[in-house]
Amino acid sequence: MASSSTLKPPQAAPVPASAATHLELLPDIPRASSIIVIGMAGSGKSTFTASLHDHLHERAQEQQDAMDQEPTASSSSARTTAPYMVNLDPAVGTLGYEPNVDIRDTVDYARVMEQYNLGPNGGILTALNLFTTKFDQVLGILEKRAKEVDHIVLDTPGQIEIFTWSASGSIVTDALASSMPTVVAYIIDTPRTTAPATFMSNMLYACSILYKTKLPFVLVFNKTDVQDHQFALEWMQDFEKFQEALAAGNATDPSATVTQHGLRAPARDMDTEGSQGYMNSLMNSMSLVLDEFYKNLRAVGVSSVTGEGMDDFLNAVHEARQEYLDDYRPQLERLAKERDAKRESSKKEQLARLMKDMKVGGKGAAKTAKSATRSTEDLSQPIDETYEGDGQIIEPDSDEEKPHYEYPGPDYDRGDGTVWPRPG
């Protein structure tokens, strides 16, 4: 069944009033919105990302075909563009889409594990950390493409904690949010959330990510072709509905109140329900605590297999972009202004301290003051931190000449007895 809602065409981003005075501190608001796809292992993140990629490509192609049939149509009208894809999962074997920027082109996950004697999760985390040391190059590519496309989609590693609770994940998220409107899409495995305890676990994790990133947030109930998500929306909007689901059976079992496409819910186990009393009471208390969290949350249902609900998701992203411009961008401007004022204050204090310490009169004092002024002016300039590693980020679809990827060889020593891991 096709989505009932109509996709809102992308519009020119309104610039907050306070942005005019700080354009030199923050980059201009680009056309694109970045979407960071996060979710539990097995929730269908990569499949969802591939489906979103195909959906936007099909929409862009349909609009292009319509324009070819009507050449007189205005080319200035809002058009959907193909998304710009970024893969941040170094361990993924195959993807359902062709990434424009791929971490696997820069860091060899298997070699990282072998060289540093790490397990699978440690290898993914270390590979992501190594990639993040060059994220300034990635950000430069994304900022350039953000002027040309509507959506930049980042597919994160399958182990959710590796990205959400690591330093590299915070660096990537904060860097993107400082450069362009950024939205977090939290993917949920809908069939697995029919159990109240699993549903509550997902909501608590979503809440923790929301308050950690402080970015616009969209809940995406995936796999709606297997299990409709209306029950989850009811549990979020009506506390009594969630209570009924708890009262109908064990909190850890699929609720008897949820229709599972004709499947009968498991019968209640009276022998174990005594031990479930504490769990049910805990779920009740948590649902009351999260009631305020639900009120300001966007939630959509999507099937990554059929594509149903993709327009609803894109509409939610459009609304989240406006939330970023209204709430998050002014905060960035305030922080940038405070940082600039602090830098100016530090510059003046250092100049005054130097002048006080220099008790030389006449021409020598003027010369020294001039030198001190030039020295303190250097402090106001942004520090150009360059990474001295090897290789550059590869942008597969760039129209420009691609940088030559030089691998220094297996005998290259970084200085600490280790070799920079690159694809052999």
C-alpha cells in the first residue's frame, strides 16, 4: 500500500535572525540535511538505508522524466535529488547501495584486528577511530556536496554502542551538526517490540541518544510489512493502552493485545507470572517517566522491503530540519559568539600582561609593542591542525581528479612500532 501522505518539496532554508551577525563564525546553511542512521544490531539499518537510497533515486528519475516530457516546465522549481551516501561500517560485507564515501576504502578492518590483536568489536571501534582522524577531509567533501543535494545519509556500524558512546561517534556527529542541519534516525525492529519489555528498552535507548546528541530525532519503526506499528504508537500516546498490554501477559512476551497478522499470542504462563510482577511494575513506572519524552517525538512506520512509509519519513526529516534551524542553530551561534568573545578577551589580557612586563621606553617599547600585537593577533587565528598520516579520503563519484592513494608499504613505521593499516 502506498504512503498516504505527500512528500513536501525541499524549500530554501530560512536563516535565523541571529545568524546575520555571526556568518563569519558559522558556515552558511546549506541545501542538504544530513541523516545519521542509528539502530540496534539486526534492526535493518543498512536495508533501510538502501531502501531510502532507491526511493530518492526513483523520485529524482521520475521528476527528470516528467521534465523531459514537458521541456517548458520551470527548471527552478524544487526538485528531489539523489542522496549522497556515506558508509561508516568497516566490517560490512555487502551493501544494497553504492556509497559515495566508504570507510572501507580508507581502513582495512581485518588488518586492524590482526595488527592490534583485537576482537570484532574492538576492530570496528579502532577502525572508526582511525577513520575519524581524517574526518576533516570527509567533512570538506560533504560540505561541498551539501550545496548540490537534498540529503546526505550516514550508515553507522551495526553495533550501536560503538558509534553512540565512542569519542569518534561524538566527533562525527558534532562536526556534521556544526556544518549543516542534522537529524538522527533511530531504527527499531517492530516485530521484536511487541513485548512491552523490549519496547521499553528501545524507548530508553532512544531517549538516552536524544539527550546525548541533543539533535532532532525521528523514531523509525522498521519492518512494518511483517508487523504493523500502530500498536507502538498507541503505547506511546496512551498510557492506559500500555497498561492493558502489561496486564494481558508477561512483560517479556509478545503482548496478547497486539494483532500479529493472524498469529496467536503465546498463552500466559501462570507458573512464572509471579516473578513478572516486579517487571510489570517497573515497566509501568518507566512508561510514566517517558510520557513527556513521547510528546515531542516524531515516529513513523517504514517497510524497507516494500518502500511503504518512506514519504512519511522524509516529511519527518523536513520537520526535523526546521527544528534544527529554530533550536539547534541558535545555540551554535551563541557558543560561537562566546568563543569569539573569550578569544578576544584572552588576546587583550595577554597584550596587557606583556606591556606591563616590558618596562622599556621610547622606540624600543613601541617596537616591542608592535611585535607583541602581531604575536597576540596570531592567537586569534584558528589553529590549522594537519594530520600527518598517509593517504586521503576517496570520493568515488567525484568529477575531479581523484587523489593518488600512496601506501608506504609494510615496512613503514609510524614511530611507535606499528604500521598504519591500509588495504593491501
